[in-house]
Amino acid sequence: MVFSLLVFYYFCLPNQLFKDPTATVITSDTDELLGALIADDGQWRFPETNNVPDKFKTCILLFEDEYFYKHPGFNPISIFKAFKENLSSGSVKRGGSTITQQVIRLSRKGPSRTYLEKLKELILATRLEFRLSKDEILKLYASHAPFGGNIVGVDAASWRYFNRSASDLSWAESATLAVLPNAPSLIYPGKNQKRLLNKRNRLLKKLFENGSIDQLTYELSIVEHLPQKPYPLPQIAPHLLQKISKTHKGRHVKTTLRVNLQEQANTIVKQHYDLLKQNEIYNISVLVLDIDTRKVLTYIGNSPTDKAHQKSVDIIDKPRSTGSILKPFLYAAMLDSGDLLPNTLVADIPTQFGSYQPENFDKSYDGAVHANRALSRSLNVPAVRMLKDFGLDRFYYYLQQLKLKDLKYNANHYGLSLVLGGAESNLWDLCKSYAAMASTLNHFNANSSQYFTNEFTQPIYNSENTVDFGKLTLEKNVFDAASIYLTFESMKQVNRPNSDESWEFYDSSQDIAWKTGTSFGFRDAWAIGTTKDYVVGVWVGNADGEGRPGLVGIQTAAPILFDVFGVLPKSEWFAKPYDEMIEVSICKKSGYRASSTCDETEMRYIQNSGQKTEPCPFHQLVHLDVHGRFQVNSSCEVVSKIKNQPWFVLPPLQAYYFKNKNPFYKALPPYREDCTESIAVSMEFIYPNRQNTIFLPKDFDGNTNDLVLRVAHSKPELELYWYIDNQFVGSTKDIHDMAILPEEGEHVITVVDELGNELKHKITILE
């Protein structure tokens, strides 16, 4: 019989006392509340507290159970007094319950007060005392006691009533919370204020009388005002809260966010949102990563817009058109593979691949431009031509190594538009990739020129997690350190927004490698930048995909990027990875490795793989007369009088556009009339270049405008003869423009110079 009673006693207490749903709560890296989602039953019930604040603990013990640490779960003296008072009054006036008994009663959902129920509570309370320590029991009470309305637990109550953590409450505030569970349905802030005030002040007087507080504290405490109505809980990172609730519902998650930085970024986004919404641009996302730890420091999934403009949508992980934001990856890939040097000249001329005709944002052409400048100026035509030369599949392979989850189709699906926004990605993956590149460079310099195997890992926002970078190896992960460094050097030269356009002249400014992007139709504006320590990513647009005039990366996203960098600690620039670089002689004008004919050279550090690039193809040795005015050769000049001179020569079409923006570019001198030319001439169509179909516009009078044909010739002084479908239409000299008015249909344009060189192009005319 005794054994059976012992077994019953041992198992009478449920393993889990409380099964109520709890709110999802997130805090910063310093445990400051960032936000909370109400529990499924509509109660503000935070997950069980890990610590009962000292002031509240002192107050609740004095008010509810002075002998809590001395009794075995029940207080015989209190029970006797309560029994005597209730018996004399003929009804239940006093419970005499200890805090342990109240925990049992709360777990049993407060059944009716009967002597039998009290007996059950007493038995279960003593059993609870065997299972848990006194402090653990007190934590259960503080977590599950009612505080009026739909507020449960001291943590939720302190935020709802005083708008701060329970550990930061004053003695008067702690005393207010301590008296609330005693009669939460009758007394709570905003109702029965006088009764609540009297209860609080009586408790404060007891605190003074037993020496817990001094006289000054007591006098100041009793004049403190009571809270009048609940405060809304902080919503500092609402979209991260929603994200975390999907995997950690009802739990307290300590995040990696820095609350001050998050609040400052929120203010910055609000300021820019107020301006952008005037142009009907409503959504903004911002992500800040710590490169060393890969922790998320700021997470803004959307701007403080309204429900009609998708306020609740977290855009950080949503696929959006990339615009030009992938161009640095192409540049780094070409450096890494040894297909390019940082300053190599690349063509910037009218270009068409089949039906695809890329254009620069300003519709102009440079003829030839240094690759690093093409990247910093975000020129589209050079990027597409570089991708064509590098190989679509090769570039796609590099992007796959970055693990961009929205790159779901094969390379041919995207085509050459891949580098201009033909693909989709998201702010999370892009920031992750830029952070991994920066971290690769940092780790290479800090670990004796070695790489980590898991550098391109996912960032973290849960403080319980840490990043595993893998093992050190001599093998690169995706890009080698030199290619990354040279890419960042080019990105550092990007023209900043108007407010920062002279940034390099200010001591307070810092070097930032950054890039903007604008998608087709002005639907997405991007800006992502990195320093040695931080990555900041910004997306601006409309969540529903509506395009707006002026929705351009440099105008809308970049100012936010630099405002956020402005509140981050200043970083030093990346160290140069000398072990992955070699110093070579570079041709100043072309950016190629210097050949023997380059007249101006300089020593520069390039990536090791760059040694296999070809020498400068744009310099040739020309033979001039003694005055340097004409080209000559042995057919017309004595060899001893021939002057040999290096000359920078671009192909005709590149030269045509190049000289418009580079007035000091010198074309080759003509041959002297008495010389026999030994070098072949060349010519190319400027317009139409690669176009096969041409539409002829009409003027206001309904007349069809002429089609102006244009050719670039290496010897413009030669006369050119023009034919349409073998019919002669005219000749040109020096400036080779020919206006014609062909009929609708297919035609063949033929151009012949006076030396007999011929050029043909087939076109289709539509009106």
C-alpha cells in the first residue's frame, strides 16, 4: 500500500506543466527586444524566462510568499490562517497558497477553489519541490502568472506596460507588476487605478520597512505614475521576425542584429521612402553583413509602406531581375581564368548578335575602353562583348559556384543578356557572394596565402549558430585572391552619387568597392558595396514589379547604400595579395602586356594567370619620312632616311568612336604619293553595323526619311564608291556618309575603295 502511494506520488505530476502556446520573440545580439508575434491563443505570453529580475523577485516574494525559500511547497501557518478566516466568514476569502501552489494552480487552468482542490494542489506542490529548485519554480511563476487582459508573464507585462525589459524596471514599476497577478481580472493598468495604486504603495512601504529600499527611493517611488494603457511591442525587425517564426515558432531567438545599427538603418530607409513614394516607388530592402563572422547585422525586408503596396512582403530573399549587378563576377572570372588584364582595352562599338542588340545606358559609344573603366562605368556593350569572348557556359559555371538559388535554368535560356539582367537573383544571395569574395581576400592575407574550402557559405542571423569556413588549402574556392582584389580596385572607382562625387578629397570618406544595377523597364534598382569588414546591399523598386521613371540604381539605391555605410565603423582597404600577383610591364595606352613596339609602358601588378594574355595588339612599328608627316618604305625612300616609330592603331570602327572622345588620338599618317603601299587597308560599316532589319521613319508631313549609310576606313582620304543592288549611287571622300532612300524589301549594299577593296552588307527595309 505504501509502495503504491509512493509510485502514485512520484508519477502524479505531469512531465510538462505548461503546454500553452507562446509568442515568437526575437532579440538583438545584446538581448534587446526587436519584436514579437502574439501566441496562437491570442495571449502575449513570452517563452519561459531565463532569469527573474532581482527587483521583481524581491517584490513578488514579499507580496505573495515571504517564506518561499523555507517551506516545502506549502506554508502550514498560512493555510491555518486562511482556513480560520474562511470558516468564520462562511466563504473563501483567503487562499493561503504559496508561489509553488500557485504554479500548480496556473498549470491546471485555475479550477474552482474547494478544499479538495487545495489538497490536490498541496500534494502536487510538494512533488514539484522535489523536481525543481526554488529558483526554477519562481521562473515558472514569473513566466505564467496573469497580468491582466491578454498579458501573461513578467517579460510580456514589462514591455506592454512600461515599454522596456523587466530587468530595467524601477522599484515602483516592479511593485506594480508584483501586485497584478493577485487579482488580474479586477486590477490592471487603465482600470481601478486607485485600488492598484493603494496595493502598490502598501508593497513599497513594506519594502521600505524591511530595508529593501531606502527612504529616498521610497518617497520617489510612491509618486511615480501608474501606466495607463499597454504599449505596442517594438517592431524593429518585423520581416526577420516573420522569417524566424517559420522555423522557430513560439521560441525566443537571440539574433545577430545590432539594435543601434538596425534602428539607424530603419531611419535611413524611412527618410528615403518618404522621398521615393512621391515617384510611386514604395519598396526598399537593406541587408548588412559582417564579413569576418558572416553575421547579419541589419535586416530590413521592406520599407514602412502600407498594405496596398505589399508592406508584409520580405523582398530580401525574393528573385528580382539583376540588371548590371552580375558584371563584377564576369570581370573577376575573366581575370581568374587569365583571359583579361585589369586595364585591357575592350571594344565599345555598335554590336548585334543575331536579334540581340545591347546598348549602353546613355546610347553612346567609346570605341575602345579600358576593362576596369567599363566595369566602373557599367557599360553594357563591352560587358556583352566580353561575355561573348569569354564564353556563356564558362561564365555560367562560375555563377553556379556562387550558389545563386534563383539561377534555375541553363545558360542558353539566358543567353548573352545574362550579364545585363536576363537572370534573376535576390539580395541575400548577392550579398552573400560579395561577402565571400571579400572574406576570401581577407583570409588569404591572414593565413599565409591559403584559402578556406567553404568560403561561400550562408550568412547567419541566429546567434546560436556559427559559420564553418572549412579547412585551409592552397586551392582557390571560386576566384583567386588577386582577381578579387583587382575587381574590387575597379569597383572602387565607380562614380558616386552627386552628394559623394568628390569623396576621395575628404579624410572622413572611405574606400568602398560597390556596384549598382538597373533592370529592364526600370523595375529594380540595386546597389551593393563592400569594405574589408562589411557588405551592404540595397534593393529599391515596387514589389508588384511596376517600373517607374527614375528607378535607377545610382539615383535611388546608391544614396541609401552610402547613408548606411556612413553609420558603420570605418574600414581600412584590402591588403594586396602579393603571392597571387606578379609585376610586369604594361602598355599604358592599351592595358595589355607591353610588346616591343609599345612606346609608353609602366610596371604594374597583375594576377598570376594574366601572364598568358597576348602582348599589345594595337601598337605597330610604322616607317615615316624624316619629317614624320608621311608613311614611307624602301620603294620611295632611302632606308637610312626612314624613321621608325611605334604607333597606337585601333581598328577602323573602334577608332571612329574612340577619336570622338579622345581628341589626342592620332590616326596613321598617309603614305607619300610616290610610295607603293605594303600594308592592307581595312574598312567597316558604322551603320548599319550588324543590323539586318531597318525601319525607315516618316516626318510630320508623312515623307519617308533617308537612310544614312556610314563607313569607317583605315585610310579615309581614299575615295569610296557606293552601290545598292549593284547600282552605283555615289562616292565619298574623307567623310564616308551616304544618304539613300531604298524601297521596301531586301537590298545588298556594296562599298568599293579606289584600291579595289570591297565591303558588302545585306539589309531588309521596312516602313
